[in-house]
Amino acid sequence: MLELSIPGWGLVALGALLVAAEIFVMAFIVMWFGIGTILTGLLTLFIPDMNLGLQILLAGLLGGVLMYLLR
């Protein structure tokens, strides 16, 4: 069975793009999910066996928790 996943560097790059997109959105929502995606990418570098579903879930949860706690 083929398990899909995004490489850690790809998640870090996607998170950086989301943080940069915050300049245009100016709602301070996209930034938190960008930071969550960056943290998930860094975690994927240490745990490379994460599948795509877990990566998306973790990025969303981290972004939501960061937005709730730090907003």
C-alpha cells in the first residue's frame, strides 16, 4: 500500500508561504496555520514516517490551538 506524505521541507515552505500571505489578508488567522504547518514540517523532519492525513491533522490542530491561545 502506498502511503502519501509531504516532505518536511515542503511543509516548512508551505508554512512560510502562509505566513507571508498574512501580509495580504491582514486578519491574523492565516499566520497561525502557517506557524502550525512550519512546526509540523519540523516535526516531520524528525519523524519521517508520518502519513498525509496525520500531517494535515497535526498542522490544523497546531494552528487552531495557537490561534486560540495567542490571539
